[in-house]
Amino acid sequence: MKIHEEILRAIERCQPQQVVVESLFYANNVKSALRLGHVRGVSLLAGVERGLPIFEYAPLEVKQAVVGYGRADKKQVQKMVALLLEMDAPPEPHDAADALAIALCHAHRLTFTKKIQG
């Protein structure tokens, strides 16, 4: 319940127009995967409750959009995110870089879609 409430507060504070998530995620162990799955589900629920459209991208698609190679490792993603966003240093931790990479992938997809439709 607390996670749901905090996510709703973040939505109210930041006023996002969309929710963008990775469609699949990987964890080192079953316990971590279960927890991540619960948080992901609660995050999606909060977005739907606020009427936000949900977009999902596969990890390979995110890496392809950001690095140009779908099998890029975490360090490559961090470095490219920093380069693309003109950051002084790669974002830490890896999760922050992943979140920014997903946002960049979505922005790229929206731009590409608009060009095709327009």
C-alpha cells in the first residue's frame, strides 16, 4: 500500500503525461524478480488510475534505440545515456541509467512515429 501511495504522490508532483516501462525485466534471483514484478504492477496500476497512457518497450529495443546494439551491457547503456543527455558523468546507479534509456527510447519512437504519420 505504501508503494502505491508514494507512486501516486510522485505522479501528482511531477504531472507526467505518460507512463513508460520496460516490458520485461531480469533479476538475479526469484525473490528479487517477485518484488520487482509487484512494484512494476503497482506502478502500472497507479498510472492507469490517473488516466495515463502506458507504453512498454522490450530491453533489446531500448538498447537498440540508445546504443545501437540490442545486446549492449549496462556500462555501454550508461555511457550512451550520458553522451546523449550531455551529462558530465554516467548516471548512477544502473537503474537510473535504465530509466533514462527507456525514456530516450520512447522519445525516439514518438519522433519516428510523428515523421511517418506527418
